Amino acid sequence: MADYELAIIGGGLNGVSLARDAADRGLRVILFEQGDLGGAASSATPRLIHGDLSVLERRGFWRVRRALAERRTWLSIAPHVVRPMRFVIPARSDERPPWLLRAGLYVYDGLTNRGGLPQSTTLDITHHPVGDALKRPFGTAFEYSDCVVDDSRLVVLTALDAAERGAAIRTGARCVRADRTDTWRLAVVDRGIRRTISARALANATGGWTAMVADTVLRQPQPAMAAMQMSQIVVPKLFESDNVYVFQNNDGRLIFARPFERDFTLIGMVTHAFTGDPAIVAMPGADVSYLCDAASRYFRERVALTDVVRTVSGVNLTLASARGRDGTALFHARRRKAPLITMFGGDVTTSRRRAERAVTKLTPFYPMSPPWTAGAALPGGDFAWDRFDTEVDRARERWRFLSEPEAQRLVGAYGSRLSAVLGEARTREELGPAFGPELTGAEVRYLMAREWARFPDDVLWRRSKLGLTMPAADRDALTAFMAGESVSSRPG
């Protein structure tokens, strides 16, 4: 008898989504991630949950409709990390004509299964707050509804839900060899200790490493794949309005600029073919200049290279023959050969459905319950999306030492489970040492104990984005604190 029904290699969004779906269908699941959950491309997405106007422009009506249905699902099951916003497209006479934008958004509204979000409208931004940050003479803009998401938090919460439903999640664990017979036999180096496990089925969800793992670890042939680099930049806050700008660049691309971590603006994205090691992907200077120039065509305040405080890049894969946002899930099984799922590419919006369809491919091999993830909230997401501000007010009433921005960040990360982080604390001092103005020892201990955080970057860049503002001295103190916690938590 195999140790597990399904073993998954890779702890990005695809991998943890597979683990979550399979765990509550009755399968014994184990997931191996060589680094941190969401440590690569899953933390470098456009951070949007949307139907994608560019797909609509290519007449992908059914794909947009499916994505908008998923948008509604995400708002229902993850209202703390998926937030609705109004998107604004300023009209330019030398780009897509206003009538085309208006018509496209009319169709976009028609493909939406409502869900309570307001429909698109036309704005005179000469006398509207969204025009304050823009150059003149932009007079008309089109506003519509979509959602933003904290991608790396979504990965961790999906893994947490999988674990609570019985999946074993192993970070710092690298699969070095997999032998395929009627079962899979995997050799894994798990935090320095070599171990062997068996599984009746295997999923390769290693993102940018998919082809390499297939070749060197699984020794299985794969179709031709194309690697694409996705890049964004973070700059100091460029506007006060609470919306996302969608800019038409002069090459036809759509560039997004959105509020980011209160004091910053995220601008992206630019994509191009990639060759090399996904572990050391870096944003070329030409891409940084491209995004600065694209934003500067619209904003009154020019975005200079010296304004860039951080670049964010990741590598995603597509089939060489097709470049769709729905991603790829290949299934292979034959007599006396255990099933293999190869899942890569795709965007955040369609990740849940992609995993659901992939796990369903295993139905002939195992008795399992029907799909379920569309109706089950992620940890902390058991409240209505339009009650987010109410959750913030409740948090401030219970923990009176929290400022409103602090409460918004914490509810946005932990939702209704914030009490698991702050406990019964009545003062900030009861939460332990402080690292910068917001991070506390209590939160770090929770992240280490419950959310697989092992190193400072896990906390500062994936479970939060506090690395943008934390002083160097506090980073050093956090490093020492986490090292001490790791030692004290080891069995004696």
C-alpha cells in the first residue's frame, strides 16, 4: 500500500490548489516545496482577479465569462485577500477610440454574473478626483469593477486550508528522484534528511522548473514549453484615489497602476520570453524604463528610474503551441504506470478551477467526493466581501491599541482568524518585541508555527510586504528572533 494517494512537487499556487482540492475529496496528500510557499512566480503575478479586457479584445468571450464567474467565487471564499476595486481607463484619441472602450465594457458587464459589483460608467475626470493625478487634457475615462488580490497570502491560506483538511505540507523539502511503476517512489531531501515515500499518483507543479524536473527528476518526456518573464515595479505613492488605473501604452499593451501597501504604487506588467534559471530571474533595466515611461505618459508626476524602490519578477510557463491564461494541466496514465499530472502556467483568477479539473482526472483511479472548493471559504474568509470594513471595526473595538491602517492590514491578512494572532492582548506590549512600527513577536510566532515561515523574507515579502518599510536594524532583530524561536521549538 502506498503512503499517499497523491504527492505534489511544488508549493506555488498551482501546487497548493491541487493539495487543497484533493485533500477534502478523501485523498491522502503530501506536498513538497524546496523553498517557501509561493516563493517564485506565485508572488509575482499581476495581483488581479479579473476577466481581463485584453482577452475580451481578442474575442475570448467564453474565457472572460468563466473568469468573471471565478471572480465571484473568489470574492465569496476569500473576501479578506480578494478586494473589489474600481478600475479607470483614461481615453486617448491616439489609442483605442472611446467608442471601442465603451462598447467593450458594455460587453464586459454583460458577461458578468453580477455579484453585487457596480457596472461600468463614463467619467468626466476634469472634475473628478481620479483625474487629479493625471496629465491634462484627459477629459474622459471609463470606470468598471474588478478585483485585486494579495497573491502570496492566497498561496499560504490555500496551503493552510489543505493542511487543515489533512494534507501534509513540507517546505524546505526537495524531491531529487522519482521512479515510476504502478506507483511512484520518491526520494526527498527534507530539511537535510533523506527520506523515501510512495504515492499512487504524482503532480509536477513546479512552475518555471516544470521542464527541468520532468527531465532530471521524473525522467518523463514533456511537450515543448515556452518560459515567460513577468515583471512589475514598486514606486512611492503616486495618487490618493482608491482605484486602479489602466493605461493604454503606445504599443497597444495595457499597463496597470494600483495602490500598494498604503504608501506605494505598483506598476505593471511587462512580459517577454525568458531563458535561464528561474531561481535568479531579474528585471532588465529596459523593462524598468518601459514601465516608468508608460506610467509617465499619464501621471503628472514623472516616474523616474530613481523612484523605483523594488522590482518584482517571476517566470511562468506555457505550452509553446498555446499561450492561454487558463494554464495547462496534462494528464498521463497507462497500464502499469501510475498517473502523472503536469500543471503549469495560468493566472490567479483561474487557479481554483484549474486544480479542480486536474484532480477530477483522477476519478477513475480513486473513489472520491465531488468538487467542493467553490463553496468553502479559505481560513479567515467566512464573512461577506462587503463586510470587510465591519471586520476592521470589530478588530479595533477588541484590540483598541490598533490603528485603522494596522487593523486593515491584519484583517486583510488573517480575516476572522485574527484572534489566533493577537489572542487576548490588551496592549501592544503584550504582543512581544516590535520589529518596525507594525510587526510583533506574536505575529511572527504565529507565522512560524502555523504558516511555515522559516526566514525573515518569508515574513517580510510573502506573508506580508512589511519589507518595504522595515529599517535595517529591525530586520536584523527579526533575524535573531526567528533564529532563537527555531532553536527553542526543536525537540530536546
